[in-house]
Amino acid sequence: MRGEVLVGELSEEGCDQPFFLARFTPGPGWEGVRALFEARAAFRGPDPDGSRFVAVVKPLQDVELTLVPVDGERPPLHVFKNCMLNIDGSKARFRY
């Protein structure tokens, strides 16, 4: 979620410790953050001082995305604050 706007849905498909694997289905708010996740997905290779990682993740932190469990039994997680989320096309990986 981005505020009250659904960015997309994650359907858990498995586990590759320490990440959970999921299928990503875009929602109405996807286009507003798509380029940020594409930049994150393209991040590869050495980053000795962490500056490239910060340049890619900081914009995602700034849009204040939240993972909201559909069961309502667990509290929402703030993306890139309480959990990590990678979306690459229809595939997603997350950990908290």
C-alpha cells in the first residue's frame, strides 16, 4: 500500500532463506513506484561503500510503502524500514 492506494498484491510461493518468495500482481498504484523497483532490481555488483545501495533504496523509503497482511492479525510493515522487498516483474522476495 502507498497510503490508501493498493500498489499490488503478494502471494507467497515459497522460501529461500532468509527471503520469502512471492508472486507480485500489480495494483492501481504500481505505475507510481514501478521505476523505483526497476532500479532496485537492476542493482547488481560490488558496492564497497554502500552508496549505490543507498541511492536506490532511499527513494523507496521516501514513498512510504506498507505491507498490510490480509488476515489483519499482524501489524503492517513499513517497506525498507521494517522489511526488505524486491520486485522484479511478477516475482517478489521479501524478508522482515
